Amino acid sequence: MITVFANNKEVPVNMVEFSDGAITFKLYELPDNPRYISVNVCSTTPVYRVREEIVLVYDCILNAYMTDKPSIELNIPYLPYGRADRIFEKGNPNALNCFLDFLENDLAWVDVINVCDVHNESSIQHYNIKNKSQLECFKQSLPHGFNTDYDIVLAADKGAVDKAQTIASHLEVDVFNCGKEREISTGKIIKSTLPDIDFKGKVVLVPDDLMDGGYTFIKLAEQLREAGVSQVDLYVTHLIASKGLDIFKGLIDNIYCYQTVGKYVNKLDVTRFNLNK
């Protein structure tokens, strides 16, 4: 659920859900004349509920400070509809543009909107949105004492190679990219192709912005195992894992993530996977 802080102190948010599915919020303890307020969307909130929660909580704040407006920051670490950044087929909406237009046009009091590792950075360039880079998220996601020496950073596709390059530069290793083909209507990966290099005995990191069902990474890991790698680690900023984590056993050695999205898995599940528990 959405959280609110005023002057770095959490303001209790009471959400009420009615029998018809409508929701409302009560923010009883909003302070008088705060300097700034931050509104934080939880990454486990279903995407279809995010807009509704923002609108109602924003209106609570708007009504509380009609004259003396505090500085307001909105944090949406997982940008809703971030993957739907274009019209894929006739009859589809441009869902991301619809959401971004809502942010731009309906939240006039918001001073800054923060998101993390947007799938397509160019999609937000004309909006008042700050994007935390994949590299920044990666650095904050590693466990204490992390010391794996990678030989290769491997981008899952051409679209991921620029972001992967920043991580490879940080780790001071080479980066290569894979190819993949999708079926347009379903989005299913038809095939992936490895770069023509020697993978035998190598420790490989595959970074990406998001993992949903994980089919892409399973097929890629299978190919890497066949090519003789000694270790395959996966980093994703937004981990949905809608099929769970067990499907990666024997293929992926470690999974690191900035945050989990939805309610399929949580950070404890990820830690247990990495510890083989």
C-alpha cells in the first residue's frame, strides 16, 4: 500500500475498501505546515491500482494544504506500464503514454517524480521524471561482502546492451550481447543466440531491467551451460518472477534484484534461492 512521509516522519495511512470495490484513504496525522511530503508507491501494488491510490492520496494532501503548499515528491520505483511503451498491434492502447499523461496533467502540485530503471528511458524524456539508473540500482542491490569476479557481462538482447555496458565498466569486464526473436502477438521468445566467444569456465553476469516469467533467462542459461560456463548470475532491477524461482535451479546460481514487484516472491525468497534453501 502507498506510504506517506512528512518532514521524514511517517504519516499513518488508513485505507478503507467498500463492498463495491471502491477505496478511500484517511490521513489523520498530516502535520501543520510541513516543509515537504513524500508519497511512495509500493512495488507490490497491482499496476491497475496504482493510479487510483495516487489520485486519492494526492487529493487528501491537496485538501489539507489548500493555501500553503509543501514540496511534494512522488516515488514510483516500478513505473506502471513501463513495458507498454508503444502500440504493439492495431486496437491496442499506448498504456505508458496514458499513465505518463496522467502524471503530467493531474498532479500539478508534485515537484518531482522518481522512478527506477525505466525499460525505455526515451519514453520519459519529455516529462518531469527522474530515473535512477540500472547501475545505481545494481550497486544498491548487492549483498554485503559481495566479491564475485565476473569474466563477462552478457546483455540478454540488443536493447539491454547500453545498460549492461555501464555495469560491465563498473566491474571492469567485457560486455557482449545476445540476439533474440519474439513472436509479436504473444511476446514469446522464439530463440536466443550467443555471441561467438569462448564461454568455457567463465563466470557470467546477465543484467536486465525486469524479469517476469523468466523464459528468456532460462533459455539463455541453458545455452550458457551447454557452452561450458562455470557460473551464471542474474541481476534484474524489477523482479516479478510470476512462475516462482524454482524453475531456475540448476541453471542460475545467484539472483540479485533491486526490488520485487507484485506478490509472487519477496526478498527472503531470493535469499533462500541463493543459499540453496
